[in-house]
Amino acid sequence: MAGIIGSEVTPTIGAVFIPDHYAKEAQLAIRKQQVLAGTVDTRYEAEMRSGRTLHIRHALNLAVTAKSDNTVVVPDANTPTDQDITVSRYVYTAFNVQSITEVQDDFDYAATMGGQIGYALQGDVETQLAAMPDDLSDSVGTFGIELTMDDWESIWTKLQVGLAPLGNRYAWLSSAAVSAWRKLGTPISKDYTAANANALDNATIGRFLGFDMVESQYLEAPATGQHDCYAGHRDQFILIRQKMPTIERQRILGDLSDLTVGWEIFISAERQIVQEAAGAETLDDNWGVWIKTV
């Protein structure tokens, strides 16, 4: 065996002969689940392909009057109003790549970043929706405190009293609120439900008290350990996407660059619920409940 002679060519000495390599696939930033838009009312989008303001007419229930002999019929002359919704949120995201960068780029920066545009734009829609629950009149719970079964029954009762239609009811929950819900036991026990029987095995949530349970990371957090959650009927919140996310690319000769822009036009709004009582118009928002919890 040869002895040690030293003076080896180490990686440091031979550095100019050793190439660096970049992975062909970029590590993309993590993404939140975008689920809220699918739980609100989008029926007006077809009507609002043009125009700026949507007017939703209110029709009131009629009052009944007992008819006495030899009396004149008095018509019910109520005065309804309408709800005006202006489509005004006009947003974009963009990047501008110099020509020299495009020529020397081996990995197509423009294509990679172009794939990020849709997520950014839809994220703004989710953020706007997540900001709406704390404007509702009815609320249940205390910030930083897990919901009890009594709290959930109170939420259900409020929607029943508010005459919210059965079906198409959703609950938006933070991850912490989902965990608290599982710990109640009853919602995932096979003795009480079939929808959530595998909730512990798969860490999933299904239906509870008529609500489709939706976990979202977009919900607002007033402070650490607190979230604005929500439960309500689909029709309580309105989403009008007048222009779906659109991506355009333009050559900018003055900069010798290529500008890529993604943009959209939409609005989210709280529906005015016309109360059942006949006579004067009474408006409310009792098809939804603001949940203050973890």
C-alpha cells in the first residue's frame, strides 16, 4: 500500500473544473386551499357581463285584512326598495422580464411565474370573502375559546329562526376550529353520524348539523389564537366575477422587455335578507352567523 504523499487536488483547489447545477424544477411557494368562492352565491355573474351596478329588487309579503260587510277593499300598498351592488374591485398582478434575461435564462422564468398568477388573483377573491363574516349582526362564541356543542346548537338555531333555507349551508372554519370540533366527540361518533365516521382516521371533515364543513387558511385572525369563522346559507354572501382572471403579455419596446399582467374584476357583497313580516320593509343579514373562536 502506498504511503500518504499529500498535495491532493481538493474540491477547493479544483473548483474551476467542478460545475454548479440548478434543478430543472423550481420549488414553488406553498399555497393555501382556495375553497370559499365555491360556497357563496354566484348566480348574478351571467347578468353582469357588462354594466357596473346590479340592482336586486325586493318583493314584500302581503298583509291580510278581514273583510266586513259594506266596507271598501283597501289595497296593500307597501313600498319596497332594492339592493345596489357595484362591481368595483379591479386588481392585477404583473412582472416585467428584460430581454437579456429571457435570452440568457435556461429555465423559462416567465413561464414559471406565469403559473403563479392564477393563484394570486384567486387568493384576492378568497381574502375579500374571508373579511365578510365580522360584518354580520349575529355572532356566537368568544375569541380564543373553542366552540362547545351548545355554541353549535345556537348557530343552528339562529339560522332556523332567521328562516334560512335548508341545504346549501356551509361553515368556514380555521384549522384550530376544525380540531376543536373533532374534540367534541359527538360530531364524529358513529353513534350519531355516518358522514364523519372516518374523521379521526383521515383528518377530514364532512357535514354537521346540516352544514358542509370547510377548512380555510384565509380566515381573518384578529390576534394569535383567534379567528373569524362563519356559518350560513350560500345566499348570504354574493360573489360577482365580471372578468375572470385573464393573462396578457405585451412587448415593451421602450424597456426592451416583456410585460406579463394577470387581472380580474369582481365584487363580494352581503345580501340584504328581506324579512318575512308583511307591511313595512325590514332588512337583515340573519342567514349567516359570525363565529368568534380559535
